[in-house]
Amino acid sequence: MVNNQDNPSPSDLGFRMPAEWEPQESIWLSWPHNEATWPGAFEPVPAVFAQIAKHVSKGQLVRINVLDQHMAENVRSLVEQAGGRVENLRFHLNPTNDSWVRDHGPIYLIRDENERRERAISNWIYNSWGEKYPPFDSDNWIPRRIADEFQELSFDQSMVLEGGSIDVNGAGSLLTTTSCLLNPNRNPHLSKSEIESALQKVLGVRQILWLGDGILGDDTDGHIDDITRFVSTNRIVTAVESDESDPNFEPLQKNLELLQSMRNLDNEPFEIIELPMPAPRFFESQRLPASYANFLITNQKVLVPVYRCDADQAAIDVLSESFPDREVVGIDCTDLVWGLGAIHCVTQQQPLGEIVSEVS
């Protein structure tokens, strides 16, 4: 069922976007097939997706968008060879243009009602980060196709928003960047206050925390999930560059200073934890947006992109301290990041909850 924007907002109905560490039913992937996303280097990419699916499948379902049954059979074989639990794979025949389900997939909402947790979908417009990589029509339809398949209530929006551009703590606070959400290639007709209002009404947040620029090589105009993430209600990890000559040094320092000045809804400072940056990664002469902040939190594990460099273990150690109840696992994303994204970019969590089919 579709709920249009003239009806009560999700927030009015008690819905909110949950934090990533809240209980999950599954993780979504859109299986890679667009070779133009990894020019000249597509061949090793499916194996990275298989590693992600392997680790997720050990503790929960993995839902995978595939083009056809033949692709599903190939994916099943790859994940099985990687050591995954194929009985936890679920395939969905949803055509896609590309693999960035964090941005083109549904942003899920939950509410706690009568001692049970309920789930719905928020469906935003996806325009491939300002119409950079057409066509993207199939990707834009993914949330609607998923809502139809599950007969799940979908709050359809007229605003462009990608899942990688926001991060929430589940308690009313949302992190984002001005470089992305205020970019005129997304919502030129909306003011900052109008964008904030939409986020509050749909995602159930009460506080928008604005950072500045993202990292070099990020073609999304500065997604938050490459630089700064909540790891608990009041704790934030943020990427910092130690090399003062690196182009990422200044923008990341400015973001660190902004975070240190911010206060939560109780007017208390957040605990800020510095996360190192990997050594610069290049493909041919192009700087890639390699970052350890692009990790995925699952029910049992935290999957961290690593890049065959000295800082890998330091990043895993920082995140292990932040997630003492989860196993922190590094996955080599040297090949994946040539597509200009890593683990968080190619995944989308579906929270645990009973499906809501209509407004009530």
C-alpha cells in the first residue's frame, strides 16, 4: 500500500528509522552485473560480494536482487564456494542498473506498537547522485518492487535521498553532509529547512547534525557513510587523515572540529572516536574513496573494508573497541572500491519487525 504525503507522516504514526545495530531480519544486496562500474576490472568483484554474503549468511538472511534465475544459480554457487550458508539466501527477481543498494534500496522504518515491533518502507527518489550515471530507472523502482512483493506499507516521497547520505542513532539524531544533501543536483527546489523537515517527518529524527565535505574520489558528493558513523547512541567514529599534505586532511579536520562542538538532544557532547584513513588508493591515476568508515553492522558481526595497507589493523582495533559484542571482520575491498564504494555502499539492512500493510 502507498501512503502519499498528504496523509499523516510516518513520524506522526510513530515510525522512525532504526539504528543499524538494532535487530535485523536480513541484509539486501543488488548483485553486480554492470561492468562499466568497474572499467577493465569487473572480474574479481562478484567474489567480494560473495565474501560479504558469506559472513552475513552465518547469522541472518541475505536477500539478493538478481536479474534472472540463471544469475541466482551462479550467485548461490559463488556463495557456497566462499563458505556461506546458502539456506539463508533469498533471491528476488528485481532488475537493477547497478549494485549500490544502500542508495537505491528502501530505507526501512520501525515502530513499537502494543509490545510488538512493526516495519514499513520509506521510498525516496533515486537519481544516481545527481544524474551522473544514467540509466537509473530500474534502480529507482527497487523500493516500490520490494514493497509490492511483501505487501508492505510504503511511504513514497518526492525528495531525492540516498541511504548512504544519512546515518542515525535510533534516538532522534541524524548525521549528514551539506556537500551532498544541499547539492543542487539533488533537490534544487528545497531549502535546507525544508530538507530537515522532510527528514524529521519521515525518519522520525529530531536533530540534524550537519558536517561539511566528504573525501576525495567520492562521486556521491560526500556521503556520510564514507567519513562519519554512529556506533552507539552517543558515540561517533569519524575518519581522520594524519598526513597534512593529503587533500583529505583539511576537510576531515573541519568535520572533526564540528563534531567536537556538537551536542546531543540532552545538550551533552558526543563521544568522538578517531578512525584512521588507509594509505591513498589509486586505480591507474584515479584516487579512490577508500575509507574504513564504510563498514556494515550486522546482528553478529561488523564487516570492515580493508585495503592491504598498514592502517587496516588499527582500524579494526578501533571498531573492535566500539563493538565488544560483535566480531569485527576485515574484507579485502581493494577490487570493490574501484567502483567508488565499499561494503556499506553495496548493502542495506532490513530491520526485524512485522510487516505493516496499511496505515493505522
